[in-house]
Amino acid sequence: MNGVQCKLARVALGWGVRQLAETANVSTQTISRLERGEQLRASTLDGVRQVFEAAGIEFQWSEGGDFGIMIKKSHAMISAGV
């Protein structure tokens, strides 16, 4: 997961920086650093990624360097309260 994917996933779920930080048990500054593209410890990055995956986000990469996210429909509906 890179910083752009983090922000895409957070916005797709309707989460603010504070909500993601609390859910991932990190500081808001850590999330801001990640979204700016700064390096984080592997364990911190993994923890944030796991929070997103539990919420239904899949991170995607292609061999050509393209990247994005996919939102699992069933999780997205639950997150939105549908």
C-alpha cells in the first residue's frame, strides 16, 4: 500500500484521518506522513493495511506500475450502514 492508495481507501470508506488513526492505533501524524509518501516502519504500514482489508479494501498493483484499490461490495455496504 502506498500513500495514494491509503488516501483513496480512506475516502472511499468515508473515514477521516482521525478515524483511521484511531482504528489502526497510530497517530494522526503517522497517517498524514503515509499519505504524503513518507516511509513508515513495515509493522506500522502492515497494521494500517490490515485495517483497510478488514473493512473490505483490496490493494491492487500491475506489472506496469499502475496501482489502485478495489472495494468489496458487501463490506462497503456495511461500512455505509446499508
